[in-house]
Amino acid sequence: MHLLPLKFGSVEIDFPVLLAPMAGYTDAAMRTLCLEQGAGAVYTELASSEGLSRDGGKTFSEVLDLPWNEHPIAAHIFGADPHRMAEAARMIEQDGRFDWIDLNCGCPVKKVVSRGAGAALLKDLPLMGRIIETVRSAVSLPVSVKTRIGFNRDTADHLEIAHVVEQSGADLIAVHARLAKDFHGGDPDWETLGEMKRALSIPVIGNGGVVSAADAQRMVQVSGVDGVMIGRGAIGNPWIFEEIRQGRQDAGDTVVPPASCRLSKWRDLMAEHLRRLVELNEFKQKASPVRVKRYTPEEAACIQFRTHIPYYVKGMFDKKQLLMKLSSLISVDLIMAEVDILVEKNEVYRAD
Ligand SMILES: Cc1cc2nc3c(=O)[nH]c(=O)nc-3n(C[C@H](O)[C@H](O)[C@H](O)COP(=O)(O)O)c2cc1C
């Protein structure tokens, strides 16, 4: 697929197909796997600027601590107070491990919007502009904005949003091509995304509805965006980045794991994901040893991995048995034993 390397400020992304931030999924385990499978860059999970600037390091160590070397990586933050956002951005810059800072201006969940942050900023563009400007002047790292094509049909339109983001000094914009009122549902509007791209001179990353290499290509053709961001299409399917890099058109739209992927490779990647989750939980528990832990690192990892398993097994024959047992799978051995049974069944099925 024809995508040029992207450069903004000090950041260079050689292949601009990015992993979207997804709370509860895109922790360091998933991010490092996606980087290794070809993602051009990753974003952290969402961190509160209020938490970062007030709680003495708790939010930082819970959301932004990086146990492994990950690059390029954006620290993804939200808030409604320009000065708190700037303070959080300064902390991130001082930490020294992040390549750029991303400001969330599109999250529609109640916990965020009720604080006047995330998608609520789409109803108050002057405040959104002040946040971008204040953060921009507080740090020398590049600053990006992740936003939507609008809140609803009655609020500011996509071109007003584009204008405010660029005029306030953002170095890059990532646009989820749906209205905030629609959350993650309905068809993405790539034509509107294209209108934003044509109105802007900063790089534009398109997001929404890409679940295959063919989709990525269509999004770029329709909208002309400089890069593509993938959310749900990468859950349980880190291969998607490699497939887009290779421009594979034969991988099908929804088959996961792709027919081209050997089942042993698929099984090993799942095992590796789980292993990293265990290591990540060990790292986190060591970082805050005083708090009483309800689960061992292995148990915590297995519980977190349960949310990924249905995506990994999506295209598998006879996955029902594994899915029914999910809530009892509390150790790595138990999970992998079930996965191995599934692999065996599918080897027979594929061979038929
Ligand atoms: C479980 C989940 C959590 C998400 N969390 C965030 C978040 O913290 N910040 C954000 O900007 N977007 C978040 N998103 C939105 C995604 O980044 C992305 O914009 C959206 O899923 C559309 O892309 P897709 O169609 O490729 O999934 C989340 C989406 C999902 C499904």
C-alpha cells in the first residue's frame, strides 16, 4: 500500500499504520506485540491529567510506566483544564521515554465527558484550542490530537474542528471518522475524513472501520489521509499490521487468524501475549509493593487475557468449548491447554 514515511517534529514513523489507544486492551503487552508485527507507532492507554498532576505518581505508574522499550510511542492524556494538561505533559516530557504527547478530544464515555473532557471539548472549541495551545507551549515534544468528525449534527462541524486543531499548534491529528454520539457504531464516514485532510496542512491519520489490508487501502484511496490508525481490527489480530505492510489483498475481511497464518504461529503468538501480560503484572506489582494484591501476577494476567481470547479465536472452528470455560481459566497452563485442544481440532478441520 502506498503510504509515505511520516515526520512531525522529532518523530519519524516509517510506515504510518498505527495502533489506536484502547483502554483495557492496549497495554504494553499488546503494544509491543503489535510493534513487532509491523505497527508504525503506538499510543498508551488513556491517562487522566488530573491524576498525573495530583496523585504523586500513582496514575503514572499504573498507566504510563513502560517496562519495555517501545518506540515510537505517544502518551495519551485527557482533561479539561489547560494548565493541568500542560503540567501532565511536562511530567511526561521529563520522564524521557515518550516520543510525543497526544491529547484526547474525542472520547465519548460518561466518566470523561462528565468532566468536560474528551468529546465534550467538541462542544467547546475555544477551550479545546486553549488546551492545545497551552500544552504546545509547555513542552518541546510534538503534540497531537485524537478527535472525531464532530459530536453530533448540531455541534461544530468537522472543518471547524480541523481549523481549531491546526491553528492551536498541533503537529498531527488523528480523526475517528464517526460522530461522538455514535460511540463506535455505524459506518465510518471516510468522505468527511477526506474533507478534513484536504483542509489541513498538518499530517492527518484516519481511523475507524479498518479491519483488513483492503480496508486500509480503501480508506487511503477515499480520503487521502497520510496514515491509518487501527483499533478493534488489531485485537486478537496483531498480524493486521504485517498484512497491510505487505499489501495483502487475499487475507479476507474477517478471517482471524488469517488463512495464511499457520496455526502453530497463531498459538505461539497467543502464548507470547499471555507471557508478556504475566511479566507486565509482575512489573506493576513490584512497582507498588505496599498495596494489597487481590491476585497474583499470573491470575491478573489470565483475567486480563480473557477479554482478548474471544477475538483471537474469532475465526476458529468449534471455539465454543473454550469460550464457555473462560471464567474458570485462571492459570497460564489451563488457558494454553484449552488453546492446544482448539489448535488440534482446527488442524484437522483445515486439513479436511
Ligand atoms: C475498548 C475500547 C477502548 C477505547 N479506548 C479509547 C481511549 O482510551 N482513547 C481514545 O482516544 N479512543 C479509544 N477508543 C477508540 C479507538 O481508539 C478507535 O478510535 C475506535 O475504536 C475506532 O477505530 P476502529 O474502528 O478501528 O476500532 C477505544 C475503543 C475501544 C473499542
